[in-house]
Amino acid sequence: EEVIENGVQGFLVPLENPEELSKAILQLLNNPDQRRKLGLAASFQIMQGYTTEQMCKKYLKVVNRLIL
């Protein structure tokens, strides 16, 4: 949930709900435009918030919080 916004970068389905998972898979399978749009949004999200530099800053923030 902190990486993917449901319907924006992908679909979030309940962990133990295979019916919802199959619906999401079929929706993407049958809609290449939506699949492409979600994939591009997910790539952009990762490139913006999860670069090595940004992840190191986030880890350093956590470590500093634990030390202080």
C-alpha cells in the first residue's frame, strides 16, 4: 500500500482472495491500454521514490531515529 495506489500503479487485492486476484488479472489481460498505463505509472513511482540515493536517505533517517 505504500508503493502502489490501487488503480493507479496497479491493483491491490485482499491477500487471501483468489477470486479478486483472478478478476484483476483478467482485467489487465483484456485491457492492454490499462495495463500499459498502470505499468508506466508504476515505473515512474519507483524511479521517483525508490532510487538507491533516496533509499539510502530513508535508511539513514531510520538509523538516526533509532540512535537518538
